[in-house]
Amino acid sequence: MSWLILILSGSLEAVWAAALHRTFQAAGRRRIAPALLFLASVLGSMAGLALAMQSIPTGTAYAVWVGVGVMLTSTYAMLTKAERPTAARLLLLTGIAACVVGLKVVA
């Protein structure tokens, strides 16, 4: 169950990163809906990480949390055309995904 919570809280990390970007996107003006989404998702993400760390070692939990967040944030950025899906970027993201899976396997 802790691993599922960790993956979900890592997913919320991607949500808050995208919401943070959208909060300040409109010519320096803050937008309220993305700001509220940012606050809710960052709280949920941190709470899930803290909960998962009760049974998963801290280093492993944090690395997986960040890895999931990086993968999903990068995927979102490529889908929305904010970043280009170059071969190098895709190869390096595949490496991050392999490391996250590896940490689960050896845990």
C-alpha cells in the first residue's frame, strides 16, 4: 500500500509543478485557479510522501517520488509542446524510469 501511495504522491508532484507554471503564465499576473490547484496538490503530495516514508526507507521513497514526478512532468511538457521530445531526452527519461523500477525491485 505504501508503494501505491508513493506513486500517487509522485503523480501529484507533477500536478503541482504544472499548476505552478500556469499560476504565473499570464503576463506576470497570478491566476487563482492554478494557484489553488498548486496548494492542494503540494499538500497532498507531501502528505503522501510522509505517509509512505513510514514503511519505505527515506532515500528510496524520496528518489522514487522525485523520479515519478520528473517522468510525468516531462511527459506533460512534451505533450503540451513546451519541450521537444528529443532522442537524448527520451533516453535519459527511460533511464530514470528504469532506476525507479530498480529501486522498487531491490527494496
